[in-house]
Amino acid sequence: MNKKNFFIYLMLLCSIFLQACSTQKEIIYTQIPLAVCPEPKVPQLPQVTGDLANETTIRILIEREKQVRSYIVRLRKSLECYNKQVTQ
């Protein structure tokens, strides 16, 4: 294959790809007005100090876990609020 034929095949291949790209539908973006969903407040977690075998430390860790789990639930509710508005 000489350079001239290679160039012709290359141009043909490029034109096929360009033709394929130009037949795609144009993407139209619409702006949806969204209501402001509640933003959960970040919890102030109690500090853990001392031995992990200490009963007080274990209570603090349990309290921290409850606060973090509650925060995750509130984050999910906020996300669901936005998802409901977008998917309607």
C-alpha cells in the first residue's frame, strides 16, 4: 500500500466516523427549579479518651455511633428529597 492509498483510506475512515458522530441527537438540558431540602447539621461527637476497655469509653463510643448513624439517615433523607424533585 503506497502513501496515496493510505491517505485515501484514512480520509474515508475519518469521514465515516464524522458522519456517525453527526447523526446523534442533540442533547437538550433543561433547568429544573428545585426546592431547598433540609441540610443535616454535622454532629459534635464526644471525644474518646482513655482505655477502650473502660466502661465510660464504651458508652462514649456507643453514643458516637448513634450520632453518626442518625447523621447518615438525615443525609439520605436530604438526598431523597432532591431525587424526588428531579425524577418527577
